[in-house]
Amino acid sequence: MSNLVKHLTDADFAAATAAGTTLVDFWAPWCGPCRMVAPVLDELAADLPGRATIAKVNIDEQPATAAGYGIQSIPTLLLFKDGKPVGKLVGAQPKAQIAAFVARAL
């Protein structure tokens, strides 16, 4: 995984998503589709430095945040703009679709 992708915890989630555009991947290591999305997110993090933050929340290790946003299926990608959720994608998506999703909030 790219060191450009931030790993968030229940404790730092609000601060990490408070400013700018942040795409958060709610995932788990045992989830096959989540593992398919991971390299796409690494690429997007490299493509969007300074424009958007790409982050991940492991739902097994950070259950409060996942529950707080009603995550029912993984992977779920939530897009935040200045601390507020502005969009949601559920399931593995191609890079072009995820990039377009993020671009709408930039």
C-alpha cells in the first residue's frame, strides 16, 4: 500500500476529514473486493497530491467510525468536503469512476 494513503482511526477521523476533499475507503483485510480497490486508491493518491486526501478505515479495528456512518457493505467509499459527507460509492469500482467521483468535489 502506498504511503500516500492515510490510515485513520476512530480518534483521528474527524480531524483528518475536517478540511478539504477526502475520500475514505471503509474496508477490511479479509474482503476480496477491498483488496481489488486498494491499488486503485494508491494510484489516485499519487495522481491527486495536494488536491485530495485518500484515506482508509479498517472497519474491524475502527468500528465506531464505521457504525457512525452506517457502513453496511464494504468496500464503501465516502467522499468528504470540509468535514461533511458529500457522496458514497459501494462496491469495487474502476479507477475512472472513482476519479470522476472525487473530481466532482474538487
